[in-house]
Amino acid sequence: MVIQSLDIDATVATIAKQGYAVVEEFLPKPEVEAIREAFNTEVMITQQNGLGTDRSRTWRAHNLLAKTRAIDHVILDERLRAIVNGVIGKYNQINIADLFNTLPGETKQVFHQDDLLWPIPRPHPSFLCNALIAIDDFTVGNGATHLVPYSHTWPQAVDQHVDSIQVEMSAGSMVLWEGGMWHAGGANTTADQERMGLFVSHQVSYLRPQEIQLLAIPPEVVKTMPKKLARLVGYHPFGVGVDGRDPLDVLADGKFINPDAKLARDWRNSNTSYRDVTNPERKE
């Protein structure tokens, strides 16, 4: 289903029902071109085999948030955040931020589920939500992503010859899918067309991400990020944080032991009420 005028509730409902939704013209063309320029001039890439391919005709740049600030505003876009919250809940974080470019001659990936990496018995609640934004137009010829509608609800693995659709969309459009959706990158059969995309995978915060963001992004880079983005890469104050402090405060001052911490004997000596309770007859 293509969402022409972005209705958050309708988009979330569509993903829940059929496993995916396409949002046309999510980013305007000038923003797409600015991201393309950053990807071509700021981001170091590697050449890799696609999943199940053997031609090394795909360029990838993992760990994008350590390499460029050009996509911060995309990840923080209130529309994207609302959709992700609707699909997997508000306690979520970045799993992967990835640039890929499928080059002419690349073969089709095998069908796979991204949430298969976490061995959680099915059926299970949705815990992964992926967003793929087209930087180039996605066409059948240049390998537009294959999706198997409704397969996120299927208990069994799919046959590699299963019927699928290919998501053709213009640059700036976005397709989102639930982590259990069977999907595959298509074959680029063109002679001269690249297929560049921005892939951002989100997961519930209690799972370990595929890309260990707390190590992958240098602390000095995190300090330059908007606070909301730093939260999304794992610097959230859930539980006890870092010795009872907000991780972002620790990042700022480098104090990994709470400055208010004292030895037990010092607490006893400094705490009048404690002394009074433990030794009510003690005189100062």
C-alpha cells in the first residue's frame, strides 16, 4: 500500500496488517541531493557481497552516524519517529544506519528476515522496524527491493521462489517494513544505473543492536549530536544509567564514578541521622 498523504495511524496500521507501507515523497528532492552529495564526498565505503550474492557489486557504509551528520535530521524526523513508535513502541533505538549502493550487474539477494538474528520464538511481538529511503529512483531494472506481503505473520520460512512484489519508488520516497517481513534486494540488470538507498533499522531498546553503537560511534562524535539522537544510539538513562547518573552527563564530564559516592565508613561518619539511630545514647 502506498501512503500518498502521510497519515501516521494509517501507516502504522498498514505495516501491522501487510508488513510494509510505502510513503511517497518523504524527503523533498533538495534534501535527497544534499544527502547524495554527503554520501559521495564524506562517507567511506566498502565493497561487499550482498546476502546470498557472489559478485561484490554492492557498496556499503555501515556506522553512518560516526561518518556524517547529513542524516541526523532524517532520523529525528517527527513523522519517522512516530511511525517507528507506533510499530515497536516508544522505547526504541537505532539498530543499524547504513548506506548501500547496488551497482549494475549485482544479483538478487536471498529472501531473509532481519529479526531472525535474535532467536526469539515465533509468534512474538514486533521488535524491529526498518525504514529504507530511496536516494536514486528504485525500479525493477535496477533491483528495487522485493517484499513478500503478509509474510511477517507466517510461522514458517518461505521458499526462495515465493511470489513477491518489487517496491518501485521515486528518490525521496520511503518504504518501511516490520522485522519479520521476508524480503530481498533485487538484481540490478541495468548497464549503467546505480541504486543508492539509506537504510535505518530500529529495534526495541532491550535488545542488543547488530551494530554496537556505544563502541562504533566515538564519544567525541556523540557529543556533537542532538540529544535526541544520542538517546537513539543508546545513551538513554534507563535503569541505573552509569552509577546512578544519566549517561550523557557522564559523557560530558568523564566521571564514571558518581561524584556523590562515598565509602560506607564515610557515609556513617557524615550521616547524623544514621548515628542517632544506630547509637541513640551516643553524645557528640
